[in-house]
Amino acid sequence: MPGRHFLQIPGPSNVPARVLRAMERPVINHRGIEFAELAKGLFPKLRQIFKTQHGTPIIFPSSGTGAWESSLVNTLSPGDRVLAFSIGEFSAGYARTARNNGFDVELVELEWGSTIPPELVEEKLKADTAHAYKAVLTIHNETSTGVTPDIGAVREAMDRARHPALLMVDTISGLASADFRFDEWKVDVAVACSQKGLMLPPGLSFLCVSEKALAAREKATTPRHYFDWAPMIARNAQGFFPYTPATNMLYALEESTDMLLEEGLEHVFARHGRMAEAVRRAVRAWGLKIVAHPGAESPVLTAVHLPEGVDGDQLLVVSETDFDLSLGNGLGPLARKAFRIGHLGDMNDLEVLATLAGCEMVLTRMGVKLDIGSGVATAQRFFLDNPLPKPSK
Ligand code: PLP
């Protein structure tokens, strides 16, 4: 089909032409000087993206699930007790990864659409007077519901409880779209990956680990090899990897981090917040309900409940085939009952409006009664009334 495909799922996100061009190079010797220069330049940029001076960023050639596993097997010993909060598909998936790796997971299951209440974290940790929990698993942006928990408040709750557990945060769909503060929130292990806010193709995962997490690794006895931090950090210090790295993805990472830092992280976050607000206003104008509870909504994506009788899977097929627009499906209990609009990464006002126009046409074709143009006009008005300041850099 001529024209561009609208990839509006909540990741993988659209890869900017600049990043694609950066990848289009001959593969170089991954044990040579040129490679070492490339690799060494990446870590200071990743530190800026994670907002850390003390944390150590790590890059793995894997999807985000690999980084989940890495966060656990490096810091915990078999049978260690872990407190996990589930507010949707991916926070539950993090907990499942822990259970499958042999850890004793206490899973607190909360309603889909809700956030992680800091007071509940505090209550659970205060009750654990023996300090049996070695880690608390949380999520910065729950991609199945479009909820962004307040990790700073979770950290304050842990501090109030004076609990020494490690704070592990999945920011796979949050990093570089929603404000993330590794040092300020005293995060011990952050888990991220390439195909969301970093505007890269799928294929790389990232961790950022605290000194406390590195110390925990020294004592942790879980078997690990591919995802072991120690050989990775030792080789990275020389500009190399313990095994063959994803060389051209690293060129892409160099370019995308440059783009984010040129725009300025605060501008990136403001742009995402503004796009998300426009989408939410449009959804309300259609008369549809947002999955995320008020106050917890994500700047990255919006999950939308479908009216009774409208099949979400069918909606996605119509959207792709008739309008060349990819939307996200409903997951778990929301399967076929909701759809998700991704508004992250390399995106601007007109792309938001085109996506909303596409949604209006798809919903109408699926029999949803709405005023064509109502969501688009609401978003247009919001954009006009709330101009985004120019990037400071
Ligand atoms: N965590 C979150 C929040 C996600 O959104 C995803 C994927 O979308 C994952 C974990 C799993 O990552 P991957 O599919 O790259 O393994």
C-alpha cells in the first residue's frame, strides 16, 4: 500500500530514518579499536537516559524478557523470597519469570487499571520484620493497561518501612518516554529494552544496576552464564563484550540516544504527556472508557474499553487491512474487550491526529456509535491551546 504504515502499537515503536540510516553500515570487527570507541561512548549516554551517576548500565543482545531474568539470577539465590505487585500482564510476567527461575514469589494481584499503592508496599514490608523479602518487583509503565505507577512513592514507602529489599523496576515501556530517575528513586535494578521509547528495533535489552545490587550479586548463588553481569561489566570497561554483540544495533543506539539528548529528556517527557492527554480527551469525546484509573494514566499508551459486542481482535484486523493502521490488542482479561493506542517514541501532533482519525473510522466500521471527527477535533483544540515549548537544545 502506498504511504506509510501507521505502527501505533505500544512498542515496537516507529524507528526514525536517522536511526535506520545509522544501522546501514558494514559490520565491523567487534574486537577492534573502532568498536571499542563506539561501545565506550554508549555508556555515558545511557547513564543520562537512566538519570544516574552511580548506576552501571548493561546492554544485552536479548528482548526485555532476558533482562527480567538477568535482574533476578544475578541478585538472588534459589528459594529467596520476593514480593511482586501485579497490575497487568507484564508486571505479572516479571513475577512469573521469578517463579520459573526458582524464587519464592509472593504475588500481590491488584485490579487491572489500578496503580501500585505505596501504602500497601509499606504495609507489606513493615509486616516482614524478619526481612525475608530480598527484592520488590515493580513496574514503571504497565503496557497492558496504560498505567504508570509512582516509583518515587514506592521507594519512599520502602524507606518508611526501613526494609533492605532491592527495588527492581521494569521500565521496559517507560524509559525514554516517561520520566525515570534511577538515582533519585534509589532503584537497585532497572530493566529496559530497545523497541519502545529508545526508538530502536527489537533486539537489545538494558539494565541499570546499583552498587547495592552489585554487592548482592557477589553473594547470590543462582547459576547464570549468558546473563551474568560480572563478565559483561569487566569487558564493557575495555569497550568490548564477552560474546558477539549486536554491532549494528549499537550504531542505532548511539544515534537514538543522541536524538533523545538533543531534544532534551524533559522535552521528550513533556511531548509524551501532551500526546497522551490529547488521546485521552479524544477517547472521552467518543464516549469510550479508558482502562487506566484516573491519576495513574500512562504517557506512553492508552488502553480503551470497547463497548459490549464489539470484538477487539476483529477491530485490529479491520484496522490493519482497511486503514494500514496497527493498534495494540487487549491482553489477559481485556482480550477482545479493549484495544491499545501507542503514542510513544518518534511521534508528533499530526501523527497523533492521523492515528485518532484512523481509530474513528475503524470504530465506526465496527459499529461503534460516535461522532466522526469528535476525537480529532478535541485533540486539535487541545494541541492548539497547549503548545509544546521548543526543545531547549
Ligand atoms: N515488560 C513490559 C512492560 C513490556 O511492555 C514488555 C513487552 O512489551 C515486556 C516486559 C517483555 O519484553 P519483550 O517482549 O521484549 O521480551
